[in-house]
Amino acid sequence: MLLQALDPQLLAPLLAALCVSAAALGLPVPTMPALIYAGSAAVSADGGVAVLAASFAGAVAGGFAGDTVWYMAGRRHGFRVLRMLCRLSLSRDSCVRRTETFFARRGVRILLVARFLPGLSVVSVPMAGLSLVPFRRFAAHDLVGVALWVATGLALGGLLSGQIDALLGLLQTVGLGFGYVVLLVLAGFIAQRWWRRRRLLRQLQASRISVDELYTRMASGDAPLLIDVRTALNRQQDPWLIPGAITPEPDVLDLALADLPRDRSIVVYCACPNEISAAQLAQRMRGLGFHDVRPLLGGLDAWRAAGWPLQALDGEPADAAQACGAAELARP
């Protein structure tokens, strides 16, 4: 009702700023429809230039403000921020791994295009913070990236203004307000992401191995082959492994898998409690002919929480308490 009561010249900039801000903070809000609507409203309104300028300025300011919050959080709390995103988001844990890989290759420049790659923007921003990118470099790249994204949405709205006006007229004719459409789109977006995530986890739920079961097998001499699927950047921030794990890099993963026996018992793990990255690799390996591949329930965090021994990247053994203390000191 509030959306319907507002004049389009006020609604468009407000909606653009709120949606971009919310998306920057990590909420699952589809920002492009809001920007397209704002661009369309600017073309149709009497004071179109003012509406367009207000929409652009509000959206860029909101996006940069939200990104700054995550940058500061990543700089102060390191990978704990990414683990929190794993717990809160519908699919952020798989995006963490992709963003770590992109960031390791391209650095802060990823912020120029992160918003054009679904799911990467919220993770790439704290990644810049935990990588100790200077704030000036972060701000320069992030502002350009946000401005490009906002300008693209507004430009699309201007090009499609006729079709959007016709759609809004149809909605008004059938009695369905714009606010309800926004809510329906948001609900459908969240439901689709949630369903995809649950389907993958259900497919592999029965095959997951607990940390206690893994430790028992290792203690009895029946240790499976362990694969740490974290990226190099993640391991740099938290330089501890489950003893005996191998650490193939994403660029040579296919070569590493080619040398493994297909009948070997294998356990894969990542850092995120939702183990999506490990589950995806396990699913991929099964498709390649590996018969016994199991993701570790809870990943490295669960192993550490259970108090089982860890091994430093340089090969030195350590117990979980020592590893936790050293990891905390190493975090920015």
C-alpha cells in the first residue's frame, strides 16, 4: 500500500536506493528489477533528469555504504565473516570458493565486475578487507563497480520504458499492485535458491561422514584419502589441515584427480559448516567414476570443534587448541 501511495518520482529513487543497499548488506533482494523500474520512471516522469540523478546517486551511495560495512568486517574479523555468510546465506558457501579463486587471480579488480556475476559481490567485498587491500584502493574499485551496475540497470529501464509502462498498466487493471509483485518476485527468488541447495544436500546426506567416524577410521589405520578443497587464500588465513590431507589447487584439480585410484576411499572437506563445496566436488568425482567419495559433515570447523588433532601446512602436528590459538593470532 505504501508503494502504491508514493508518487513514481519519489518511489523510483527510494526503491533503487533501498534495494541496492539491502543487496550490498547481503539480503537476497533482486536489485536489477528495481533499477530497471527507476530508469523507466525517469523516462516517463516530467522531471526525468532529476529522477534519474536521484536514483543513480541514491543507489550508488547505498551500495557503497553497504559494501564498506562488509569491507570493515572482513578487515577486522577475517574468515570468520565468510563462515558467518555460509551459515546465513542460501548458497553463499559455494560462492565463497569461487570468489576466493577469482580474487587470488585478479585481486581487488574483481570489484569492478563482481555485481555482474551472481552471488559474488557480497563475498568479494569482505575478501578485500581480509586481504588487507588499502581502503582507498577498495573505495575506488568498489565505487566504479557499483556505478557501472547501477548505470546498466537504469539504462535498461530507459530502453524498456514502454514495455514496463504497459506491464504496470496491466497490473493496475487486474488489481495487482506493484508492491505485491515485488514481494512475489522476492519470495520466488528465495524459494528457488533454497530448493536448489536442499536438493544437493539431500542427494549427499546419506553419504556424509562425521568427524568422529573419520577419526576412528584414522586411529584404526583405515584412513581414507583426505582432500582439502579450500583455496590457497583460505589456507593462508587458516593454515591448518586434517593430518594427511592433500591440497590440490583448483587449476590442477583435474590432473590431481586423474592420478587417484577410482576404488580408493576418499573424504573431501572444506571450511564452511554447510560443506557445499565439498558436496559439489564429491558429486563431480562420482560422475568421474570414483565409487567411494564422502563429504565431511561440518568440514574443518567441525573437526576442530571436536578437538581432534590438526596439522600445519608445513607438516608440523598440533592439537586443536594450539591450532585455534595460532589461527586467531594470524587473523587480521
